[in-house]
Amino acid sequence: MRQWPGWARAVLTLLLIMIMLGAVQPQRPVADAQGGGSISYGSKVLGRISADLPEVMYSFNGTAGDLVQVRVKNWVGTLDPQVTLLAPDGQNAGSSTRSPFAVASQDATLALFLPQTGVYMLLVSAESGTSGQFLLTLQGRGVVLATPLIYGQGLDVIVPLNPQPQYFTFETEDCPTVFTVANLSEGQPFTFPFMVKVRDAQGTLIALLYGGDAIEDRLVLPARSGRYEVEVLSEDPQQQGTIHLLVTCADQAPGCIGGGVSGAAGADLGVAMECPPCFSEDFGGELCDEFEMTATRAGDGTYSFAWPAVEGAEWYIFYILDAWGVMLLDSPIMLEGGTSHVYSFHPADVSRGPFTAHVNAGSGMDIGTFLCVDEVQFSFDGPVPECSIDVGVDIVPGAARLAVASWTPTPGVGAYLIHIYAIGDDGGLIGIRVLTVPGDAATYHLEGVFPADYSRFRIKVDAYSEATGGGAFGDMPQGFMCGGSADVEFPKPGPVEWGPAA
């Protein structure tokens, strides 16, 4: 499945959804709350960040289990916004990210299921001393009634005209998991134009799938990666159709459905047919006849990719899928005018091959419409030398959940990524924060990143050769070098012991 074309196509559409549809809440007029204040679900407020007012705080009432979606975009000026959400107990509930679905790379987005009931605080600040006006949008909905999806048991979902959202959930088992959406209803341009949103356990939108140009879409998820929510809608409320949802382990996933097969899922075919192409065989015409990407091994764990320039192309989207069709999370990048890219593999990922690198050429703001596409398969013939980082974590005595992480310096490092995970009662890891640290650092104070709901945490430190250039917007470190981790446990609060009276 070509996940990136589906994601990229969603960019402009998602903006319209957030502005026009507002999820399930009615629209409210834009309010002026320059200095912060109390807001509620459905609010849109204008604010300002300046040297005299470097941060603005808003409060809202939330209920445990609510899905909250926050977006802050630059309105006037050069503002590069950042958002932090504080829970009622004062703990950091989440921070904004650069969403691959955002129209502008400077948009700060945050989505999560609220962990508690009470008053939440939204803190809006700026990166790198930037300033200007911003537009903050807060959307939220309560807990919804969701139908569980059972492994190996497909489910037909009828999407009527002017549909209301339908919700489904599943919990990943101890195997790489494939979530399949099969679409055999007729529609425009080829099939029924459904819309399926997939969120992880934290509430982050990880996939936005659209019908209309393919018979089947697949999403491959890591084993034991938690609970996922599936929301089914229609991209065109004036069309109706049926889609088929199926969750399986990767080794039990059915073969791809061929074109022209009748039935909602094709589960009774008994044979695996070639996957239908996302585009017609003459996609791009003569313009793409010479558009061919090459892959050259440039060193231990590193590949260099190159392709010819396409007439009229303003950007190229590049990403890598492993043998299971899972995207390497630090591989997607948009290159403005570039016709080459170098990618360094995490040593643990080398065995996931053979790999397929994809490049899509396009222009303008509609990054879901491509001029040309190509892909190339490659693999590693031998092992890649591994290195490791020794990580230590020391709790600061007398401080409230403050710790200092330290690690052995890595020669040639450009930046470090520090991943903070909470360790659940079942041993599973819950992602809390990701921090970027300069390459000349060997220690870092960890404060405000240890939620009170957990006592055990894992601190993972990864070294990268380049401080920027990775990720969908080029603002993440790239060129993985080494990694290491250490666990830390904070004392659980116990009963108060009273001494003898004075």
C-alpha cells in the first residue's frame, strides 16, 4: 500500500475538515483573547506572542476520555508556535508536534485522550525567539460508543448518505498487525470515496485513508503497540457505499484483492491476487518515462538515492518501507527541488529488509497530486557494525521527580534524541516525551517529564550524525549512529509515619 500518497492527499482536506466541519462540535466565531483566558471546545481565539508577552495561557474544562485536538498556526508575523498541555494535577500531559497532515510546517498540533477530569491549561509559546499573532483552535469530543474489531473476523460497514461518524477499536496482539480497508463499492473516480481516520492509544492521528482511487488500503502496526481507534466517514456526503474492515496478524493477512472482484471483502476467493496499482499503468505519460530512482550503498548502514529532475516539479517526497510495508519512521522527508537523498539506517532495522524506497514528484500546495512516482528495492548483503551508548539516570534527592541523565559521548555526533517512556504494569512502554539535545552534551536534567501515574520509566538516548534534515519537515536529527537506555524508578508514596510528640 502506498501510505504516503494517501497521507499527502489528506493535507489540504484535513485543513478544510478542521475549519469547516470541526469534528463533532459546532463552529464558533473567532474570538480575541490576546492575553489568554478561559475557552471551551469549539473555540477559535487570536493571540499574540511578543518580547513582553513570551507565553499565553488558556484554560478549559475536560473530562477523562475526551479526545482533544489543538492547532496553533501563525497568523501575522514570523511566529513558530509551540503548545504544552498541563493536566489538572499540574503534570505535563503532552506537547505539540509537527504533524505530517498539517498544511504549514510551522503549525503546532496536539491531539490526545484526556487522562483526568478537571481544568486543563494550554500554554502557547514560541520557538527561537519568534513573535507574532496566532490562531488557536480547540476541538473536543466525549467518549464515543465504539464497536470492537476481532482479529480474523472481518466486518462490513455501511456508510449512508450524509453519514455520522462510526467508531471501532482494536488492541494489537503479540504480532505485527495488518489493518485492512477493502472497498469494492462503485464511486468516483473508481470506488466509493470513504474516509477512515486511525488514532493510537494517546489520540494521535497516525493515518488518514481515502477511498476513490484504490480497491484496498493497508496499515501495518507494530506488535503490542496498544489500542487503536478507527473512525469511518465519507469524503463525499452525497455518495454511499460499503467498506470492509479486517484486523489480522501480518502472517495471516489475506492476499490483495484484484480488480473486478465482486463482494464486500473478497474473503471467499481462496487465492491471492496481485495488488491493484494506485495509478494507471500510463501514469504521468511521457513526462515520467525517464523518471527512475537509483539506490547505491554509500557505506556501513547508509544508502544514497538519486533521481532525475521532473519538468515542473517543485518538491519530491521520499520515504522507505520495510519488507512488511511498515514505514521507517524517520525516513519520510520533503525535498524542495532536491534530486538526491542519503539515508542512514538504525542497525536494528537492517534485518527488516528487503526495503523499498519511494519518491513522488509534485508541485504547488496540493501535495496529494503527483507528477511522477517511482520506487526501488534494495537490501543489505552483510551485517552493519553496531555501537552502543552507556546511559545512566540519577534521581536528584529531595526534588519532586527530578532526574539527571548522562551518557558516554559519541565521536562525530550532531545531536541526541532522548526518548522518555513510562513502563506500564504489564511491562509495556508508553511514550511520554522526545527531546533533542545538542551533540556536545553528555548530560541532561529531566524535569516535568515523569507523570505521577507511573513510577518506573525508561530513558533512551540515540546519537545522530546530523542535527537536522530528517523527518517529514527536515527539522529532526538524521543519520542514526548509536543508542542506549537505562531504567529509573521513583519511590511510590507511602503512608505517613508520625514520630513521638515534641
